[in-house]
Amino acid sequence: MDQITFDDAQVRAAFRSIGAKGPFVYGLTNYIAANLNANVLLAVGAGPAIGAGVDWPNSFPAGADGVWINTAAVMSNEASTLRTVAGTAQAAGTPWVLDPVAFGAGAPGYDEIVRYLLTFRPTIIRGNASELIALAGGDVTGKGVETTADSGQAVEYVSALARDTGAVVAVSGPTDYISDGVRTVAVPGGDPRLTRVTGAGCSLGALSAGAAAVIEDPLLAAITAHAAFARAAEAAAQRLGPTGGSGSFAVALVDELYALAEGTE
């Protein structure tokens, strides 16, 4: 299995292309994560719009360069709204990212909503190990929105899910694993404080949509987003030191993504 980090020249160039092209990225996410999602996209030079304003779900996915759906958006949106956004993106050929938050955690009605979104052929699916193992048909379940499995346990499931759906599938953890069903890549790095920041994983879904908006190869787009996020987390941790708390870490993460995008890291 190949291992790729942000030091890869192709990844660096691909990441900088987000800011160079300034894509419009539209998303549905949960209200808890929306602020960090938007700030992450703004930091790298993308232009986000979030939520279901009047006629947005019917219009924005067709005009956007990339779309993401965090399925916890059902906290404040009807399931039909998620389906409209996914269907509009698919019909328009807009690359879109599915983040199946808390899939397999014991809410069968919710799981049915998430699984139906697969019919709209997401470009990238990203989540934690429990979510993706469950989505691939495995037995591991999550504890609410938290994973009870390690990303390494999900590698075979990620590859199988990619083959079954035609999407690039990415699992996040101490090491991220990303697969198109043929090739699987490991992206190491990050910092444990990512798990102590609300919306960090959700923001990785938004960043993946920003990458897919400008990078034609979905596998490279997913690798680029995960490698940049991991490097920014490492840089934030180095800046704050071991005593820096999770609140300052969230701000430092956004700052370090901005530095990576600007080439000032």
C-alpha cells in the first residue's frame, strides 16, 4: 500500500489549485459544524454556501463546483431536501461528497435515509471507521457520532464499498485510508485533538468537496484534502505545544490550512 503525505509534489500543487480557482462549494451540514466547515473552506480559498435557503437545494448544486452532504443535516432539514441536493448534483454532473455521520449507530430510520443517498452516486464518501464499516455491511457499530473501531480495521470495507458504489471512499483516523476500489492509499498524520473539536471530521468532508471541485481525479482530490488536513493539524499541534487546549487548536487548525494554501507554512 502506498503512503502519501502533503510533502508529495502533486498533492501540494493540487491543494494550491483550490485557492487559485476559488470554487463555489455548496453544502448541507449540521448546525453544530457549519461555522467550522465554512471557515475551513474560506481558509483554503473556496467560497462556501451552507443550508437550505429558498430554492437553494434545487439551484445551487447545479451551479456549484462541488457539493457536500453531511447527513446530520437532517437535524434541521427534511430528508427530501438531502435527496434534492444529491439528485440535483448528480443530474448536473457536479462532484459531491457524502459524509454518513452516525450511520450504523442504532437509528434504522436514519440509516435508511443515508443509504438511499447512495443511489445518487456520490463522488467521494468519507467517514469514520464505524460509519463506513456499517455502510459496507459490516457488524461494527458506532457510539452516537463517535467510532468504536480503528481506521485500520476498516481498510477492507473501504475498498469493498468503493467497488460497490463507484465512489472514492476515505476513512479518517490516526492514519487515513483512501480507496477507489483498485488502489488504496494511506495518509498518516494529524493530532488526537482533532477528536476533541466539534465538526472537525465534518469539515474534512467540506474540504474534500472543495478539492473535488477543482481536481478532476476523485482519488487525488480525496488524498489531497486528507493530506492537507493532517499536515495542518500537525502544524497546529506544534504551534500550541502539548498543553494547548481544543478551543485554541480549532482556531490554529484553520490558520494552518490558510498557511498551507498561501504557501507560507
